[in-house]
Amino acid sequence: MNGAGYDPWLLTAILDGDWNLLLRNKYSWGRISEQRLGDGEVFRYEYRLEERNVLRTTVTLPSGVKKIFSFRDGRLAEQK
């Protein structure tokens, strides 16, 4: 697997036994920024950081609905 988008350290794609794409991940600064499912649905991720710590992750679902996950000391503190 040395095709376009391949990274030896990050999970960039999941294929089934017939080589059909099930999931493709895109990254920004080592964090997932987008997940595209085989059926075309897309999940997008945005992060609020303090230094290297994630304080909040906003996930935009394929429907456009946003889910917000807040973290404290590296643990999930709140979900909206």
C-alpha cells in the first residue's frame, strides 16, 4: 500500500476483502479532520486545543448536525 494518501503511521483507509473502500480518513496535524464512508457520507472534525491538549472536538455529522465533546484532563467531560 504505497498509493496516494498512504501514510505508514496513520490509518488512512479501510478496505473490505474485495478491495472496496469502507472508510477513508483525512488528517490535519496528526488528527482526523474528515472521515468518508464507502457510501459517501462524510463526518468532519474540528478541534480546540490548549497547547497539545484537546479541549473540545466538534463533529459535524453527514446531516449537518454538530456534536460537541468537551474534555478535561484528557477525559470526556461533557457532550452536547
